[in-house]
Amino acid sequence: HRLGTKPSTPTPTTTPTTAIAPMITASLPLPVTGQVVLEWDGGKDHPYAELWVKVNDGDETFIVEQGKGARQVTVEPGKTYLYILADAGKRLATVTVTSRQ
């Protein structure tokens, strides 16, 4: 190499990681059984996310502390359920299920 210049150092390459955004989904209620399957994932930043439910604008009720999972829940006809994925009091994602009469 010439005087006053440094040999070039290769720039390290990194593979970008795709972060999973917190999410929650619900299957459609089955008309006979009233069962819904919830699936959620708080992502790598929320391994201790909590699942909560709010029925007909009532108080929120704790279901489980689990950063990722699935659970079958029963819904009653004529009620609206708001399922909330939260961590440290912050809402990460929600899904609403309304069961018809």
C-alpha cells in the first residue's frame, strides 16, 4: 500500500433480523359450541406478555401470563369480548370477538 493510506478493512456484513410485532388473533366463533381459539405472540421483546379479556365494556380480567401461545375460550351469545395482549400495563395488541345470539 502507498504511504499515508491504510489497507482497507472489509466492512462486516450483518443479516437483518425480522422482529415479530406483537399480535393476537381469534378464530370465528363456532355456532354450536361457542368456542374461539386465540393465538398470540408478544414477540422477542415481550416474553412475559399477559392476556386479558374485557366483556361488554366491563373490567379487564387476567387470563394468563405467557408471551406466546394459543388457548380455546368459550364465548356467550350476545356478548362482545375484547382480548388484550399487554406487557407492563401497555397494550401490545387487541382482538374483538362478538358472539351473535
